[in-house]
Amino acid sequence: MRAYFDYNATTPVDPSVLAAMLPYLSENFGNASSIHTPGQRARAAVDHARDSVADLLGARPSDIVFTSGGTEADNLALFGALDASTAARKHVITTAIEHPAVLNACQSLESRGVEVTYVAVGGNGAVDPEEIRRAIRPETVLISVMHANNETGVLQPVEEIGRIAEEFGLLFHVDAVQSAGKVSFDILQLGAHLVSISAHKIYGPKGVGALYVRPGASISPQFRGGHHERDLRPGTENVPGIVGLGRAAELALDHLAEDCVGIALLRNRLENSILEKIPAARVNGQSAPRVPGTSNLCFDGAGGEALAIALDLQGISFSTGAACSSGAVEPSHVLLAMGLSPDEARSSVRFSLGRCTTAEEVDYLIAALSPAVERLRSLSPRFPARVEAR
């Protein structure tokens, strides 16, 4: 049996999405910027996809800018906002648990002289909005806070932060790559000026995403070329990918209520069984609101990477954290920010469930996990002492 528990890393392309894309990889191959009939067919498909993405987010179609994915959308938001600012001194506020697409962009901004404040989070993995307020300075230009953390699934209080940003007249960017299509939200309620999403997290293709840009929000393009995407993202449109994102957005909206309930039930079944069967196991971020399909668990004394390898040999796929960080020897920056020790962070793994997850897969994981953890703990001389000390 093969059981997949890494939906936060990527999702399978839905058959309906693939069917929508195929014509634009074959007979409908026109350039969406051409005025002839094949080009206009492609343009109509892009426009329809823009409508669908806007519907998912509760935005207007004209507010949607297509990109190559969530990373580019995050970079366009951050660099675009800072480049558009005419302030002599510039300051950005973000959190210590952001995705590398934001954290590494902020580090690059620092090398250009921009000051960045990385606000800490609590032990539950959530940031306190008042800490964001206290970090605001006269030179603050932008606040960037993710909606759902990719490792723990913890939902950040972005609506409260959005109200703070509005109070101070600041731009507010939300990385919604892990929340769009998983929880219901409305752009206007978020109070965000800029919102990033990615297709391959919602059963669409890799290599395409979008950035919502609220009317009046000023950002500068990061590429130079033609006048595509409101002059914000030049380059010939990836028509098949955009069509795939559009269809995935439609499906996400159609399945949202059903997915939230069904996936949450399976996630809870998984967690409850693990906590019952495996001593000293605990859920990281359990006390905070989370997206339905994410469970980050710590198994003291059982290395996360060793556990992932052992269960992969039994056909079970999951990760120790963010897929883009796989192979890294450093413990998760997210878990360290939550107060876990390096050993605890290295002993943590992420199970992420999706629309295709079945009860049979969950039961298969539960049955395989307990003996694997026990076996790894038996090889750790520190684990028995650690348990006795608690």
C-alpha cells in the first residue's frame, strides 16, 4: 500500500484540472497577447481563470496578477512594495516562522539597508498581534505575516493584524499559500493589500501562482519586459498553467466546506490514535487554531528523518517539515521559534492530509508508526532518561 501524507509539500493534479489544461498544451497553443483567433482563445482562457481565482479569494478579477508560483508572488509583494516606497528609511515587520520565500527575501532586503523586525511567536506557534503593533516605527513600510504556517498548520491572527496595518496606514502582505482553498476567508476581511497563493497546493500544476494586489496598493515590477499582468509581471503567460490554477480554484471553492469537515475528522483520528498509542508523543501547535489537514508531532527520542525514511520503506510518505528545506541539517526554524529544543525539533515530523486521503491510509499509518517509533527510541540512549525526568 502507498499512503501519502505530504499534501503541504504538493498535491496531485486533479483529473479535472488536467483535462482543462490539455487543450492549451496541444491545439489551443496561441499566445494570449496575440490579436488573431488562436491568441484570443488563449486570452479568453486566461481571463476565465482570473475570474475563478478572484472568486476563490473574494477579490475582483482585475486585482489578480499571475506569477510562477508562491515564491515569486511573495517576492513581488516584498521587493515590489519596498521598491515603490519613496521613504528615506524603510522598515519591514514579519515573523520568525515565515516561509523561506519571505524570510530569505527579508534577509536580502536587509543587505540593501532595509531594517527588518522578526516578531517572535508563542509556544502555540501563533504571533500576538500586539507584538506586531509594538514593532511599528515611523519608517515602517510593510507588514508581512503568513496566514497558515506550512509546518504546523497554525493559523495566524491576520484579521487583527490587518486592522492594525489599516490603523497605521501600512501595506499588509499575507502569504496564503497554505490556507487558500483550505479554510474560508475573504480578502476584505483579511484587510490585506497583497496576498500570495500557489496552484500546486490546491490540486493544480506546479510553476504557477498568483498575487492579489488591492487597488491603490503601489508595488514595482521585479522583471522588465512587456506589458503583461497590469505591467507588474512581464513575460508570455503560462496559459496551460494559468488555466490549471483557475480550474483548481473552482474545485477548491466547490469542495471547501466538504473538505474542511472530512479532512479535519481524519486529522483528529490520526492525532488521537497517536497520542493514545505512543508514549510522550505531542502535537506541536495543538492549542492554536489550525488548518484542517496539518499535524506536526514530536516523538522524543525518535529522529524525524530516520522515522520518515523507515516509514517510506513501508510505502508511507511524509516530511520532517517544509519540502524546500529537506536535506537541511538544521532543525526547523519554526519549531525553534516556538520554544522547542533542537533535539525536540529534530524529533518532530509533519503529516499533512488532503482531499484524497482515506481512512484506510490513516489506519495504515497509525499501525506502522508505533513500532517504528519504539524501534528508533530503543536505539537512543537518551530517551529512557528523558522520559524518567519528565
